[in-house]
Amino acid sequence: MTPNQFLSTDDVRDRFSKAMSALYQAEVPQYGTLLELVEQVNQETLEQQPELRRRLQAQGELARLNVERHGAIRVGTAAELAMLRRLFAVMGMHPVGYYDLSEAGVPVHSTAFRPITDAALARNPFRVFTSLLRLELIDSDALRQRAEAVLAQRDIFTPKVRELIARHESQGGLTDAEADQFVQEALETFRWHQDATVDLDTYQALHDEHRLIADVVCFRGPHINHLTPRTLDIDEAQRRMPAMGMNPKAVIEGPPRRQSPILLRQTSFKALEEPIRFAGDAQGTHTARFGEIEQRGMALTPKGRALYDQLLNEGRKQTAGLDNEAHQAVMEKVFAAFPDDNETMRREGLAYFHYHLTEQGQAARGVTTEDIDTLLAQGLVEAQPITYEDFLPVSAAGIFQSNLGGGANEAYAGNANQTAFEQALGAPVTDELALYAEREHASKTQVLAKLHASD
Ligand code: OOG
Ligand code: NI
């Protein structure tokens, strides 16, 4: 069989993300309402801001807007994480970034599985924030061993999906029919299970250590715990949530509202309390799943990110306990120190940009200058901000905590261990900043090559 008889990994991902969205809508009806709300706000925003529409169109982001989602799961063992890496690879999703949540009192560390090339991101940027439970952070030997024993009993993958992953690896892809089967079988890993694998006492003991531990250990699989659409106006979406029956968390995480949005702003609504049948037939409830929305802005360079982190920390000292309106007002004041127009941010090296030729640039021949700034000034080249495709550890901690009822344990802090995470994963994670830098660099090289060509 020749490689072109295989479906592209981008198509497999697109099918899977749509199937996942349908599954989650069936499992959590409020997610369907959330999608409607986001779509409505996005439509209105695009109508009110033709300039934004033009920009998104030019960046190739308008087309992906309606398919754009991220999800999150949490797994319990190195073997589960390593197998997930192979499963996501079938869909062209690779581990990017390392997030240490122990700092925020949550006993996990994480990566994001996502597409990495310009073309794959434009097609469907589906991402899954994936956390690995850190049982080594549990103090009690007895409880840790109990959790390990429970996890050792389960297989979160169907035999068929294991077979299809191996086939993808050996033959270099999946056919159309195999891809459909893969999507159905892979979905089984992410599905919700009403039956716990443990009795109520075990659940309670793990829950008392940390709610997250019970969530990871006590079920047959790592149920998808949220699926997040991308909104163009998160302030407006948050405002409208209560009227649609959703109770948003107190504040929008991340940077404040800006002319030139940076990184990522996020808000979520509380987890649902769901009925569970425990081993031995006891009835109880568990809360795990929630709703979230996000607004994405531009990716920052290490210099821009350092400024963001510094201002975020300053802001956080002044915002404890404030409601969203007051919180945002403080953040806006603090972030006045962060330049808020694309050109200044580009010149100062605060954000990443994608360079392309203008119409005039496309007609030009034999240009000799190598200097991008000169070419921009001459109108031959245009710079567009590169969208941030990743996550933010402080925001993620806020999302975890608001949905875990504030369950933070300071004893977990100070335990970043990227090496251990990569060992469990069976591969290094890609540095997200290096990826943006590469994409910026490649666009520059391409533009210069075209302008220098003499024919
Ligand atoms: C993941 C929380 C982090 C985000 O968007 O930052 C996250 C989880 O609760 O498993 O999804
Ligand atoms: Ni999320």
C-alpha cells in the first residue's frame, strides 16, 4: 500500500475532535448550550468588528474558529501516558510543553498534545491538556499502594485501538475505514463511566487526600473533563453565562482585555455533581466535569513572557478576593506597562510574528535588502501575530482549583520534574517557544527567498 492511500493525520484529528464534541454534548448537555453561546457571541463580535474579521480571515483563523476546541484528561500511570502519546500521534498531535501543577498544590504534571505545523494548526488545532497523577507526592504509603494496586487493574484502551495504533506505526498511516474505526475505538478511552472501580470507602480515602486523586484512580478511564470552544469576546461570553444557566468561576484567568490580545484568557463553570455506583452497590456522587471557554491572543517571546509573568505576579498580589470587574480593572492598570499595539510589540521583540508578502511584494523582483524592517516600511512585507496555541500554568491551576473546590495542598509544591515526566511519556516534550521561533524564522526565510529571486 502506498502512503497516499492513507488518510492524513490532520483528517483523523478533525474526525476525532468532531466525534469527541458530539460525545461530550450527549454526556454534558450544558456543553451544547455553551457552544451555542460562544457561536452567538462570535457572530456578533465579527459583525461589530469588521477589522477583526479581516484579520482573522487573513491569518487563516476564521475557517478554524468553529472547529477549535481543547479538552483535558488526567491519567494515573506512566504506561497510560506513554500509550496516549502513541494514540495522539495517529492524529498528528505531539506533546508540547511541560506544566508543573504541584506549584499550585495539585499533584499532577502535564503536557499538551497538539498539532505543530502551520498547515496542521490551520486545518484543526485540536489540543488535549494531559496530566499525569503523581502518586509519589502522596505521604501515606498505604494509600499510595492502594491507589497503585487499583490502577494496575485497569486498561484504559480497547484491544482494537491498541491494534490500530500499532498498524498506524508499522504501515505509516491508516486507511479511511481504519481511521473511522480508530476514532470510534479511541473515543472509548475518553468516555464517562458511571460505575466506579472501587468501593465507597476507598473512594473516600483517596478523595480525602485530594479530590483529583479519587478522580484519576477510581474509574475505568480518564473521562474527558471539559471541552473548550474559542470565543472572540470572553468578557461578553462570561457576562451572558448566568442567563443561560451556567455559573462561571469568579474571575477570568490570564491577561486583561487588550487591543492586541496576548496569550490566553479563560473562564469555566463549575463541575457537575454526577451519580456514581460504587463497587458493593453503594450509591454516591462525584464531580469532575465542567465547562470552559477561552480567548486566544498572540504568542509571546521569552522576553514578552517574562514581562507577562512579572505583571501577572504584581497583579495577583492586588486582586485576591476581588470580583471579576474589580480584578480586571486592577489587571488593566498593571498591564499598562505592556505595549498594546502589534508594531511596538514586534519591534521590541515581545511577540512572535508570521511574515508574508503583500501584493506589492509578490510583484517585486530581485530585491536585495535582507532587512525585514526595511521591507515592512517599503510595503513589500506584512507581519501578522502568531496565535498562542498552548496553555498557562497559573491559569490552569486556577481552573483546576475552581473545579476541585479550592483543593490545594501546599505540601506538593516545589516538585517540578520534567525528566520524570518525559521518562513516563517515553519521549521528550517539545519546547513551545522553540516552535513559535521556528515558525517565525521559516516565514522570514521564505519571504526573503521570494523577494531575492530574480525571475
Ligand atoms: C486541566 C485544567 C487545565 C486549562 O485550560 O488550562 C486546563 C484539568 O482540569 O484536567 O484545561
Ligand atoms: Ni482547559
